Amino acid sequence: MGLTVELQLAGHDAVYAREIFDGRRTDGTHLLTATHDRRILIAYNRKHYILLNDAWKRWSDDWSTPQKHAGILCLSQGLPRDLYVAIDIFSRSDLPIINELYTYYLAKSWVLEPYAP
């Protein structure tokens, strides 16, 4: 069973990117679509999203735009059930998620990625 299915079975509103898009789309398109749909983006390609999150925040600050994304959770590879548990733990926490990016590390749990304006 995949991660999206695990999340759906637990009552979360989760979809695969391929269910939303026809063909291949960029990470930037995924972030914009998640933002418009008010969804937290869950991804595996941490390096790409760290760059996008940094650019998002820098441009928002520079252009004084109020647009914030719903948050980004980056996962390392793992069994879907283990990743579901990690996401479930995060969802029950009081960690701020709006306009933030967290990475899940098996040994450390959730780590907020730094942003230096």
C-alpha cells in the first residue's frame, strides 16, 4: 500500500501529483498547485524544495506579497507505513507549518529547514 493510500485510509485529503496533472510537471508547478489548493506538499526531492522554499520566501519578502504556502514536508525513502506514522505524528504536533519546510530524518524525526533572509 502506498503512502497516499495510507493517508486516505486515515481520513486525510491526500492525492498523488499524477492524479492532478497530465504528464510531467515541475516542482514549482507542484508547489503553486498545492498552495492554490491549500494542501501541504509532501515530497522526496528535498534539495529541489529547499531551493524553492528559499526562493518563495525571498521573493515574498522582497515583493511584499502576502502569499504563503501551506507547508512542505520532505521525506527520506522508507516504507509507506513508517512514513505515514511520521506524517501522522507531525500532524498531531504543534509545529508551525505555514510557509515552512520540514525534513523527516529516521534518526532525528522532523527538522525545520533553516531560512536566512
